[in-house]
Amino acid sequence: MDNERPYNRGEPHPDPASHEPSAMKLGFALPHMLRLPAMTMPWEAAVTGADQTRLAQYADDLGFAMIAVPEHQVIPRSHVDLSGPHYFNAFSAMAYLAGATQSIRVNSCVAMLPVQNPIITAKALSTMDWLSSGRVTVTFGVGWLKEEFDLLGVPFTDRGVMAEEYTQAIIELWTSDNPEFDGRYVSFREVAFEPKCVQRPHLPIWFGGDADAVLRRTARYGTGWWPFLTKPHEIPARIDFIKSQPDYNGTLTDVFYGLSTGRVGEGHVAVDDPNVQPGRSREQIIDNLGQLNELGVTMSAVSIPPLNHVDEYFDYTQWIAEEIMPVVA
């Protein structure tokens, strides 16, 4: 960490009013959700599930808005150097974290929509929403790692059309008393499907990715968009693109862009950008969040910093809650 030690709450600092964005929700960056070389700090590898549970509960108590779970089902050995080997199944981890907490929302970043039967996906998420009293959001993606699709027996070139069809089928199951769907990849009729989502008309659906097709799908069905390779200065034009679609549903309310997003390029290649390095000072973080907010970002997360031990992250988490959250929210 730099010499300013931004998690030291005893340091004096200037009045924050000149840096205050209009509004920004903060997600909580839970350590050791992955071991992505471009992003992960070395100390995270020692963080256990028990540590993650305590941190999630602490973040919940401090008022963080959301915990999001990255997902890959399997990483081909040839890609471990870039992607790392460690990922959760998003829905399993989201359900656990929702059960371990009281108020914080859970999300995925992203759940790979085409690789699982949409009836199973719909049931997992509506069950989770029911049991958590409506604290679930899902971010769907189409996936990008062809070898993973090959291992799972899912046609990689069909993933876009599958994602479109699966989204429609899932919404039908969540919203119809007598769900019916007739598609190329999934069909059903004369079925009962409960529990429905607690949230109405259904739990929020976000879409992750940067392609035009993803943004068009966001326009049709989404309340949120999670860009990854889109540069911050490009975000306003891409939001305009979503809202300009002839079938835009008028419900886009959230755009998530974490402060560490710019450190990862296509295919998980590391990006060396001094403007997005972790361990920044209070004023730098507030300025960065303010700039993102002005570009249309409604939720972000502060990067996990270089530390020595997980116990120090509790202190850093409290510092964010005390010094950053009140200014941006």
C-alpha cells in the first residue's frame, strides 16, 4: 500500500463537499472470490470461507449495498495462467451469502446463462429470492471462454441466441400463473412453477458485457448493465445506445463499474493503468467515484488493497464505510 495508508482513520483530510457525487451505492469487494492474476492481491489466497462469512456479515452491518459472485464452472489448464483456477458456482455462493446476512443484496458477476437449463436457473434464483425476502439480483452473461463451453457440452456459437431464449423462458416462469414457452432450446407447457420471486414483477435482471447484442438484451429485459471492457468515457454513449433501442423497456436504473475493472483486459489479460491501481487515498477514491457517477455509473466497489492479512481488511472495510460511503451516498 502507498505511504498515505488510506485506511488510517486518524489522518486529517480536507472537506469533501467539492468531491461529492450525486449518489453512488457501494458494493463490497469480498476477497478470494477468484485468483485472477490481473486483479487479485497475494494475501487473498489465504482467506477462507469462514473469513468470507465474517467479512460479508461485517459489510452487511456497515451498510454496503451488494456482494457479487464471479463464476466459471471449470477453467481449462491452458488458461489458468490468465484466469486462475478458483471460482465459485454463482448461485450456490449467492444463496449461502444471502443466508449468512440480513440486509445486503447478492448478485452474480456474471452467471453464465447458456450453460445451464433455464428452468433450473429460474428455480434456483426464485428459491433464493423467496428465502432471502427479496435480496437477489442476477447479472447474466453469455460467456467467452470457448474451451469451457466445449467441456460442458454447450455449443459456443449458439450462446447468444440461447441467452435470448433462456431469458424469455425464465421471465415466463417467474411471472406467469400458467407458464408456457416453445423455443428451439427449451419448451414447456401445462406446468406449475413456484415459488415465484418475492420481488415484483420478478427479481432484477442485469446483463454483463460490452457487445451490442448484450446492450440490446439489456434494453429489452434489464434493469442493470455491468460493463467490463467498455472504457469509462464510453459509458454515456453506451447507455444512450441502450435507451435508444426501439424495444427499450424503460427500466434501466443501475450501471455497475468497479474501481478495479480497468485492470483486466480481454481474456483476463492484465492492463497496466496507474489510474486504477489499488490502495489509493481517500480523496483519489472519492474523485474516481465522482467521475464515474457523472458518467452514469450508479454502483461501484473500492478495489481490494495490498495488505498483509485478512484482519487488516476488516479495518479497511470500516474505513470505506466511515470515510467514503457517507460522501458518495
